[in-house]
Amino acid sequence: MKNQTRFPLLLILMTLLLTGCSNLQNMAKAQKPQAQISSVTVSQLSLTEVTLLAKVTVKNPNPIKLPGVGLTLDLNIGDKKIVTVVQPDSSISLPAKGSRDITLPVTLKFTDLYRTVSGIKDTSSVAYEITGRINMKVPLLGDVSLPLSHKDTLPIPQLPDVSLQKISVQEASFTRLRLTVDIAISNPNSFALNINTLNYQLSAAGKTLTSSSIKPLKLNTGERKTLSVPLSLSLSEAGSSVLRLLTGKAAVTYTLNGEMGIAPDLKAWNPKPLTFKSEKSLSL
């Protein structure tokens, strides 16, 4: 009976010993995880800032779960570090023999970019690099630091230019003045622009001449269009002093200002109303 009792105990002990040896062998073969920035996409873009979504893919070749220590990403333009993003270690862990994607938003304010890096305010794009490290705890290896790097080009949207070009007299009499106002609109960006709304006001010497709007139009990359807008002024509407001023020999300062709504060919665009102002001294 004693031998019969001893045999199952020996079997259990041998099983535990073999299992422990197997775990020790697995730990002895511990491998470093692998990490990379697998993609970077633009999630939001406006004239003031851009938000990038950086996806970090981490693979664990080990048969045990690995806890994370921390993840840091830096957005660099040239040799300047512009933005730093840190992910707390509490939300980072890797399953055994598995992988995980960690997505971090990186928001860059263009004012910070212009203040830190000179000479790029009027450019439509800029080269950038995201660098960083993710730290993991690996048995026998201790704390392991995995480097990360990604390079690409970042769009920098520019405000469309709306400017007053010239004003031509079509008809002039003692009671009425018919004019043609040429307004130029140009797109300095590396992407097309849809101008959905454009409301403007034209003034001369502080006196409002007209307020109106322009039909929606599309501007391709780098395209410039000139619109000729008819304007008719009567003595009763503008007043005799204004008509004399406009038809006199002296140059008059004209002011064109207003608001427009644009929709670039970018899915991530965050629409906001944009204002513009243009002044020009002209003699009719």
C-alpha cells in the first residue's frame, strides 16, 4: 500500500519538476520584443494646427505576458524637437506570443512650428520625423528599450489670397457710375480648394460702396482666378461727394474685406470661417 501511495506522489513531483524546467527553459530563451511605427495618418488639419495619429505596433515572441514601462514619441522638424507625447505604463502590456497596436495622437500647433523653425512660414509642406522609445520588462533581460522612428512630409495649409486688382469705369454720368471690379483669388497650397462661400464688402475712403457674394468655385493646386464683378452706383445711393471722389484725378484707397468658407480636398480638414482684407490705391 505504501508503494502504491508513493508512486502517484512521485509522478506528481516529476510533473511539477518537468513543468518547472520547461518554464525555466522558456525564460532562458527570452527574446526582445519588436516595435515599429507602422503608420502615421492625419486625423485633423486646420490653418492653426494638425493632429497626427501615430500607430505603434509591438510584437512579443515570448510565451509569457510582458508588462510595459512607458512609451515616448517626439515630433522633430530638422534638428528641433517640437512636440513630445508620453503614454503611461499602466495601459501598455503585451500578450504572450502576440502583438498589440498602440495609437497616440500628436498635435502640432503651427505657431509653435513657426516660432521654433525659421523660414517655413510660407511653405506648403515640411519634412518631419517621429522618434521615440517603448520600454518593456522582459524576464532575465530586465528593462528593454525599443527605438522607434518614422519619416514623412507634413502639409502646412495656407490661407487663400483674396486681393483687389483693379476697378474699371464702364459708364459715367452725372447720376450714375457703372464699374467693373476685378478680384483675384489664388490657392498657394499643394492641394485643391473648394471655396464654398465668399462674402465681401468694397469701400472707398471709408464709405461702403457695395456688399455681395461670389458663387462657389474650385481652385486647383497653385491656381489663380480673376473674377470681374459689376458694380453700379447712383447719385441717390452713393451721394454726389462719393461720385466726385471716385471720378476725380486723385488716387483713392479702396478696401476689400469679407469672410469665406473653404473645403480643401483633405478628409481631415476642420472647417472654420476665414476672414480676408485687401487694400489698393487706384485712380479711375
